[in-house]
Amino acid sequence: MLLSKLGELISEYQPSGTVLVIIGFVAVTHMCGINPDKLRWFLERSTHEVCGNSSRADVPPADFPSFTHIKHVAAPASKSYLHREIIAASLAGHELQLDITDLSDDILATYEAMVKLPNQPPRKNNVINRNASTPERFDIPSTAGHNGVVNRKGESERSGGSMCSRLIIDCKESGTTLRFLLPVVASLGVDAEFKLHGRLSDRPISELNEQLELHGMKITRDTPDSLRISGRLPNQRLQSGEFTFDSPQSSQFISGLLFALPLLESDSVIRIRGRFESKAYVRMTLSVLRRYGIDIRCTSASDEWIYTIPGNQRYVGKVGTVNALEIEGDWSNAAVLLAIGALSGEQLRVTNLPLRSEQGDRRILDLLKEFGIKLRCYPDAISTLNGTVDIYPSEGFKSIDAIDASDCPDLVPIIALLATQARGRTQIYGAKRARLKESDRLSGTCAVLTELGADISETSDGLVIMGTGILSGSYVGDGYGDHRIIMMLAAASLVSEQPVRIHGCRAVAKSYPDFFKVLGRLGFTTKVLSDDD
Ligand SMILES: O=C(O)C1=C[C@@H](OP(=O)(O)O)[C@@H](O)[C@H](O)C1
Ligand SMILES: C=C(OP(=O)(O)O)C(=O)O
């Protein structure tokens, strides 16, 4: 029996709250007439197998062109790059449009904020400009959270409202939106109130706030779900200078400042000492900034990193439309798709993957290989930046002694699931910050996999998993409302004897609104349950 026939996933979509949907995975062969992959095969002159982050030409594998019956799925656009691109394109002065079909909640939060912000710091007379004709004050409807409504095609509609001088930014549950836009707003000299939802009100922010306060800003937190920022003095904006962090709890503090500090009148320095985790995300920030003409110099020595940021810079970019097709694929979400391939016992092709990438979560490729999962990667013929990964049925997974997750914290839940299928003991360490996400992802992952029957335990900074193979427990719950745990649970249904029941699956919209639709296309079937089922 195929593993893929074992799993059954039951989920509840909100906000209806009463509708339960059963999703069972059945091995449905993908049927297609003219196969685009086959066509691409003929167009390609050569195939490359990519090892690590370097690529070498290779002869095509003997079984390579057998495309017709392969299930395939394209990775969605990278959420992290989308946030960055929207901010940079907007600061470059564009009338921002999004061309994205499956817009996630997090990206919507950043977009809605950026279309309301001026794109340049105030001029000497303190007039703030969104565009040439924008007045000094913002037109902000009084209903917080629903202003600047954006349809999913990306057109901004303002619903009218009163004039007030404080901008409302609804971050939803997006840490990136909050931590990137706090410094950006401060650099633009805008008084703003950030609305925080779900776990975002508990996630670390004080280290960034302290630095902003040391540089001319006043931050008030009257309630946990709201944070206000303004200049300490009237019309004061963020002051340049030295910003210091000791083992920062989030790299997003650094990325946010890197977006903001080039806009200040004088030069600044960011100095980081101690442990600097999730560094790959800062590299992503720097790569976007470079494309927008922003000059930042980095030096590092043992446990100190210094970013030197000249002031008075301007973002320069050509396009005002952020198009999902021009953003590289998301390795964090692709990791779940690749794991589904590995666990299903069938061949799966994941396309739209940047084989060379700054994304730390590209690490999943190396981890899959270390787990002993057979895969092949090859770049696209037209844009060699993009590539495809084929996952083949594998005999059995090998455990991995030690996985340092300090640069890829978002992979922790899905790695833990893969480790349950490996022969032996796998330890994940360096993942303390996984506790500081949409949920405590170490205890959440440990709890849900334990309920499913896995042998897993928590350490202070990671997880220890003894591979057991097929999981014989059962799970009913909301996956801690955490998109990454919910997606991992969906994948776990492939190796679980009992149904996996997830309430509130809508939480996946934080990063991957189409996730369950994609599962449907891959052969998972859905069934609506009544409350009595
Ligand atoms: O900058 C980014 O895009 C992100 C940085 C990481 O956060 P930390 O730096 O807080 O680890 C990551 O977990 C998050 O999902 C996205
Ligand atoms: C932690 C995440 O995002 P953010 O920090 O932007 O909320 C995530 O997407 O897993």
C-alpha cells in the first residue's frame, strides 16, 4: 500500500467555524495532454545537477524524460522577498501595484502600509510627499485596520474618512511588517500606530524600540496590541548614529534599520555582537537594497558584524509593479512541498525554485539529501536562476546526527516531521528563536508530533527525534494557529495511520493562502464534515 493512501487530513475552515473539511490523500496520477515539462525537456540543451550552491553540468539521468505522469507544483513567490521588494519599490517613489494572485496576509499587511506612507523623508519645510501632490497630513479613515483596502489584484481603494496626523498600520500577525516598518516610518518622520494581532503582541520588539528611542523616537505601548511611534520632539524623525545589538532576538530588527538608515541625513552604523542568527535574511535584505541603488558596507570579525550606511541616499528602481513572477520562489513553503514528495512515496516535481539563492531555507535541499532522499535539481532553460527539484521515492530515510537551525528557523517543524521517518536519532539545535514565532514552534511541534505518535522531545534550543516510521497516534487541534505547524500537520497525514484533524486551517493564509488548493491538485481529497463527525 502506498504511504500516500494512509493519510487523511481533516480541517476546519474559518471564519465559518462550523464547517469541517476532510482532506484525504489519494494517489491520483496527474494527467495532462501536452506536458509543459516535456516541452521544456526538448528546449533544454543540457541538464545540470546542482550540488550545494554551485552547479555543474551533468548528463541527463536515464529516467529523466518520463514526465507525463509526474505530479508537479510550482513554489509560490518568496514571502520574504515580496516584503522587501514592496518596501524598496515604494521607497523608490513608485505608485505601487501588486500583480500577485495568491496574496498572503503578511504581504497584504506590508502592501497596505506602504501605499499609505510617503516615499521620501520630509523636506526642509516639513511637507511629506507620497507623490508630488500629496498634502502634509494623511487622509486616514477613522476605522482602524480597514483603511487602504486592497483587492487581491492589488488596487488600493481608500474608503474616505477623517483627517488625522497619525497613520494606522495594521500588521496583522506579520513580524516582518512590524519590525521592518517601525524604523522606516521613523526615518520618514511619520507618526504611526501599529496594530498587532495574535502572537505578534508577545513577540520580541524591545531591543529595536530601545535603539529607536536612543535615536530621537518616542514609543508608547498603552495596550499589548498597539504600539505608537513619533518623534520625541515635534517634527523630529529618526536620528542617524550608532545602533547596537547584543545577540539580537530577531534579524528583522537589522533588516528594518537597513531599509531606514540610508534615508537619514547623516551616516549610521549598525554594530552586532554575540550570536547573530537568521543572518541569511539580512543578506536577502542587502541584495534587494543593492538592486535599488542603496550602498551599504559590511565587515565582520569573529563575533562582531558592522554595517556602515551612508546617509542621504535615494532608492532608485525602474518598476512600480511588484510582480510575483519576477520574485524568486519561496524555499520555506517549498520545503513543505518537497517533504510531501518525500513522504508520499511517489515522484513529485517542484518548480519555480531558485537553485542559487540567499534564502537560508534553501538548506532544505541539503537536508533532504542528508536524510537519504533521492532528488534531482536542474535549472530552467530560459531563466537559469530558476530551477526544478524532482523528488523520487526513497527506500528509507537516514537520521541526521545534528542539524543547526540557527539560520533556518522556519524549517524546524517540517524537518522534525521528516526526522520521525528516519532510522535513528536526529537532533535539531540552535533553534531557540523558533519559540518566538507565530507560536512556540519547539513546544508546538513537539506536542503535535507526540500526539501523532512520534518519539520526540524538547531541549532548550531544539528537538530530539527518534525515528519511528508510520505514526500511529491521532491529532485533533488547531496546530497552534501557526501556518508552519498546520502545513507540517498536513504533510504528516501522509504517514499517519489515523486522520489528522486541524481546526482553523485558514491560518495558512499568513504565508500560503493556496496551500490546501495545491494539496487538492496533488491528490489530497477534501470532504466537509458536520460537527457530529
Ligand atoms: O526577515 C525575514 O523575512 C524573516 C526573518 C526570520 O525571522 P528572525 O530573524 O526573527 O529569526 C524568519 O523566521 C521570518 O519568517 C522571516
Ligand atoms: C515567522 C514568520 O514570519 P514573521 O516573522 O514575518 O511573522 C514566518 O513566516 O514563519
